[in-house]
Amino acid sequence: MRSGLLWLAAVIVTVGLAVWQRMTGPTYPVRGAVWVGGAEVKVKLIRSGETGRELPVAVTVPTGVAGEVAWRRFPTDDPWHIQPLEWHDGVLRSAIPPQPPAGKVEYQVRLTDPDRGTVVFPERPAVARFKGAVPAAILVPHILAMFLAMAVAARAGFAALADEPGLARLAWLAFALTVVGGFLLGPAVQKYAFGAWWTGVPFGWDLTDNKTLLAGVAWAWALWRLRGGRAARGSVLVAAAVMLVVFSIPHSVWGSQIDWRAADSAAPAGSAADR
């Protein structure tokens, strides 16, 4: 019964960290409300787009409210592109043109009614990043392996605290899941999404890749300490803590980002990079 309760606790910790990581990450939609047209209007701006598809912008508003979306590439000093939001059955709609993988845009909506003037949301423009489509056959196993690795890591940490037997088995399982999800499937996801297999150390500072690297090293160190049947409870506890802490950091922070200056200088005249 104790083992079952500890597994339940491990799952709860994992789900909690996953929700926290998602809601605090840079791809979580920007949400808020503004007062316009005599009513409170809820606004949701998405912050993740797919290369080859437009980024939709939609706001449900009262009759008589007009609006526009202002956007430009990020981070640049490009002039703002202003596009009208078109009325369709109570919804103002527009779309931002697709960008290349790792291309970012910043944007905001401006809503206007005759009585109250113009309201801007958000005050600081939302930043959306585009990525290539990742096949479900790669993405789903990657996500599943990483969440299972976090759950096993939490369970191993609880086992170390409770001085349970079988630490080595849990450590090997956490390490194996991290390797499969982070070092085999992870680079494939990165390649499809952003065109590069690995952008962490030593090639860059992508935080997602570096988090995976740190977790893998922590578990490799714990396994080395467990060699020959040693207890090494403290090492397992440290490895579990490292993994849970690094994966509580919001996903995609310091992620792949296109260098617009390099893209512009490399692109032929009149190409998409000149927009």
C-alpha cells in the first residue's frame, strides 16, 4: 500500500509540474479582458504557430466595435504591419502571415468603439513563435517518455527518502526514459520543428536541450554511485531533485529563435524574408 501511495504522489507531482510548466511557458496564450462597446470583452492571443499556416487572430465583440491587429517580426525594429480585423458573425478576425521555423512575431489587437475610443491589448505585445509540424509518431512518444521519466524520478526520490530497496532499478528506468525521450526522440522533434538536431551545449543555449543534458548527467552520476550494489540514497535523491527542478522551468524558454538579420542578408531580393 505504501508503494502505491508513493506512486500516486509521484504522479501528482509530475502532473503538477507539467501544468506549471505549460502555464508559465512562453507559448501559453496571452489572456485578458478589456472594456469596449459597453461590455467586457475577453481576449485570447495564441503564441505558437505552425510554419506554412497563418496565425489566426479572433476576438468576440459587441456590435459596432471595430479593430485591427498590428504585428512585426521579433526582435526587430521593422515598421508595424496594420491589418483590419474583419467582422464575421460577432467575431473580429484576421491572420498573421506564416513565418519560417523559429521565426517570431510580436503583435497586439486594437479595438475601437465610437464612444470610448481605442483600447490596445496587450499593452506589451504578445510574442508568437512558428515551428514546423512534428509527426505524431515522434511527438507523442517523446512527450510520453519525458513525463514517465519525471514520474519515475519523483518515485525514485520518494524511495530514497523512505530508504526503500530497488533504488538501482528505478534509477536505471529514469535514466533510460530520459535517454529515449530526451536524447533520441527529443532531437528528432527539434529537427522537425526548427531544423536543427541539437541547440544546447556545446552548440547553443537552448534551455530545453540543456535541461535534458543536465538531467541525463545527473542520472548517469547516480548510476555510477550505485555501482556494485552500493546504496547511494543521497545520489538518487539529488538526481531526482535535479530532474524535477530543471523540468519545472517553463518549456521553450531560451528556445530556437531565427536571426532575422542573417535571414535577410542570405535571402534573395523579394523573398519572404524581406517582409
